[in-house]
Amino acid sequence: MSLSNECEIKDGLETLVESQAIGELANLAYFRVAMADSVAVEDPKFTLQEVLDTFKSCLSENKEVFLEHYVAGWLGLVRFMNSLGSVFSFIAKDAVNKIQILINHLNGENGAHYVTVQSMVKYELDNQLVDLTKRGSFPESGCRTLLRLHRALRWLELFLERLRTSTEESKTSVMCSEAYNESLSQHHAWIIRKAAGTAFWALPGRATFFDVMNVGTPEQVVAMLGDALPLISEVYQVTEDLYAQNNILDLP
Ligand SMILES: CCCCCCCCCCCCC/C=C/[C@@H](O)[C@H](COP(=O)(O)O)NC(=O)CCCCCCCCCCCCCCC
């Protein structure tokens, strides 16, 4: 189903950004539509597995990344993050802002060019719609906006891999900050790194974290992560290669 008829989306996301009430995502028409095949958002048995499964539907047969599903995956992740506590709301707010920009492109008059990440990159570069060296006319280009989420996806991959191989004694805050230091932090200013580092200390311990995932026993969580990680890695790598080929990995 297309996003174009879902006029509630923009209003809904704007409200969401203002209120930072990510739980309201479940009431958004977009979320119901985009996740219809993977997450029953009104189902109390909502689990992180279903969110991660969304990344399965991101890749087409010829390895193109469907923007609609990519965005849906991110919405689910943000929703999950918000269930961890309000200390993460500044991170959620930035992620939601970026998701909203991409949804606006999908719903805009040039939405047909935004069906896949590949078509988006080609369209924006061919039409000089991207700031390549310094921020200027196109602060909301799809290319630079998606790049920020793409870098965060690398953090997620590293963090989930640490969770998968962790022991009962492992600390989520340490796993999270190690993953962050190896990836996203390199693109963040000092003040953001400080704020993120502080927020990580508020992460619940491993056992609670696994409970919130709502996947089952720790063994089931580990198995689920083992299944989901290769999919996330593939989406990440396809996007990374595309951006590298087009020389747009450092967009301002
Ligand atoms: C569960 C713990 C959540 C930890 C999240 C780790 C990521 C920390 C990111 C800190 C970002 C701080 C907010 C501001 C960022 C912006 O400066 C910066 C640059 O944007 P600009 O170029 O437009 O200025 N933005 C970004 O880099 C995009 C960040 C997007 C972060 C999305 C994080 C979503 C995390 C989802 C958690 C799901 C956890 C699932 C685990 C089982």
C-alpha cells in the first residue's frame, strides 16, 4: 500500500516530535500501514523481533533498499528505544525528525523517485539536490538525511552483535558505548558524544533489556539476534557500497 494517501502521517509525526511521545506511533496511520505485514502495532505482544524482521523486507530481489520499509524499521526501533525511558528522548527526537524528512520525500510530488535508496540517490544527484561539500541549499536532502540513519544502523549492528555474544555479567552500557565509539561517535561533536555517553549509563541491565525485547528466554533472544543481524548487515552494506560508489559518504 502506498504512503501517499496517508495524510495523517505528517501531522502525526509533527505531534510526535513536539510531544516526544513515541508511544503514539502506534496510532499513526503510516505506522499501521507500513508495518502491516510485520508488526501488529496494537497487539500487546509487540516484540523487537518483529521490528528487526522489517529489515528483511527492505531488500528487493536485485538488492535495492525500499525506503518505505527502511523508514518503518527505524520507527519500530525508535519506539523500542522510547520504551527504555525518557533519558533517550533527545536521541529519539533527532531520529524522528530524520524519519519525518524521509517520509515527506516519499509523500511529496517527487515521491516516485524515492521508492528505493538507489533511485533516491540517482534522482537527487542527477538534479543537483544535494549539498556535497558544505551545508547550504539542501539541508533536508534525502541523501544526507538517510546517511545519518545509515551511520546509526552501523552502531545498531555492532551493539546487537555484542548483545548476542554477551554473558550474564556483561553491561549494556559498556556494550552500547563501545559500539558507539567504534561507529557513530566519529561523526558527532563533543557535546553530543558527552550527552550520548551520559544517556548510556541509564540503560537497563542485560536481563531487563532482554525482557523489554519481549522475545522469550535469553537463549531465544540470542537466536533471534543471530537471525536478524545478517539482514541488518546486508542492508547496511548495500547502502554503504552505494554511497561509496557515488562518493557521498561524507555529506555535510
Ligand atoms: C538503546 C540505546 C539507544 C542508544 C542510541 C545510540 C545512538 C546514540 C546517538 C546519539 C544521537 C544524539 C542526537 C543528535 C544527533 C545529531 O547531532 C546527529 C547528526 O545529525 P545532523 O547532521 O542533522 O546534525 N544525528 C545522528 O547521528 C542520527 C542519530 C540517530 C540515532 C538513532 C538511534 C536509534 C536507536 C534505536 C535503538 C534501538 C535499540 C535496539 C536494541 C536492541
